[in-house]
Amino acid sequence: MNIKDYISSGIVQSYVLDQADAAERAEFEMLSAQYPELVAERKAFEEALEKFALQNAVVPPRQVKDGFLEAIQNPSINQSKVITMEQHSNAPVRKNGGLRFMAAASVVLLLACAWFAYRFYNQANELKTSNLDLQTRLDSAENTLNKIVDEQKLIKDPNITVVNMVGSTAAPQSSANVFWDTASASVFLMVKNMPKLPNDQQYQLWALIEGKPKSLGVFDSLQNNVVLKMDNTKKADAFAITIEKKGGNPSPTLEKMQSSGRTKAPL
């Protein structure tokens, strides 16, 4: 059984308001023993009815309270002569039973409407939250797809040389890919596994040209598999990534090298 559909059918309200028949009440009580959420819904509705009744209670006039207290304190006041009224057969008889029933039914209907309004309000908020979560997931999926498309474009470009950078002894888990366009000298970097650094440090990409390092810019590893545009270089024997102070250094700190890779492009 789908307990959410069962609850949405209005059975909770029918049970509490004594509108359910014997079979429905028996089924409700049996399912309540199996589904705690059904019991929670019943308690919530009962509490809502009680709260509504308290908020809309009518305070009796002061003179009614005073008269009631005086009658209790002075019983002799109530010992009045009883006069038997003669009832004529053709006199109209006022019947208040129907009116009382209609008044009670109106109160129950009002309470039920208040409860359904409360439920619909909560369901609307839940639906809004669900839609926001779905939109976030769609945006994330779209970003991931765009990253894949960008990477495939780079890989399929005949002018692109892909350099696989592997982790150093100091950081064996670090890895990245450099996409070097030998025609335009453009350099793109995709970080695959590099931890986030403290705020006063950044990663720095280097191109090694005839044994001399050339800085290609600094970057932060805030998210993996993001393609970053770095500075251009027309030549490179290899690429390397080090950890430097924020803003970078003019020369690499070799003991903080994270990953490196040699290029197959001719010099």
C-alpha cells in the first residue's frame, strides 16, 4: 500500500471527525499499527483541531459567570415556585435539535477546511523545495555535460597535444591534463585530483623549456574536471605544477612539486 496516497484520501480527517464507517475505522487502526506516519498525521490533525477551537473559543458574558457563581453560593435563590404551563395542541413547538446539529456540522466543516488549507500550504512549500532541488541537479548535470563536451573538443582537435601529468613522490594522488594547442600556443589545464589549498597558497603551472621554467599562471583547485585557460607558450618540453604562495613565484619551489608530464611535441 502507498501510505502517502492513503493519507491524502482524507481518511485521517474522516476517522478523527467520526465520519468513517466501521470497516474504514478498523482498517485505519490496523494500518496505524504498521505505519508511524499515519499515527503522526492523526495526532497532527487532532492538535490542529484543538488549536483552532482554542483560538476561536467564545468567552461567555461576565453576567453569566457571576450569576452561575451566585447560584452555587446561594442555593435558596433557585428555590422558586414551579408553574405548570398549559400546552395547547395547536401551539407551534420550537424544535432546536436541527439547528444545533447544523451549528455543530458547520464548526466541524470549518475545522476541516482549516486543516486542509494547512495541509495544502505545507504541500505547496514541499513542492517548491522539491522544484528548487531538481533545478539545482539539472544545473549540475548541465555543467558536467558542458565539461565533457569541452574536453572532447580539445581531444579531437588535431593541433592539440594532450599531456598526462602524474603525481610526484610528495603528492602521488595528484593528477591533471594539459591540452596544448601547438598552432595557437594556447594552454588549457584540467585538474583531476588536487586538494584545496589554504587561502594563502595557490597552485602554479610551469612550462619547462630547455631546462628553464616559464610560469603559465596560478590557479585554485576549487572543483575537479574544470577546464582552465592558462597563459600561452610556443615551446614546452614538459609541464609541471607546484604549490606556491598566493599570487605565484618567479621560480618554482621544486620540493612542493605536485605533478608533471612530458610533451611529445617537437621543439
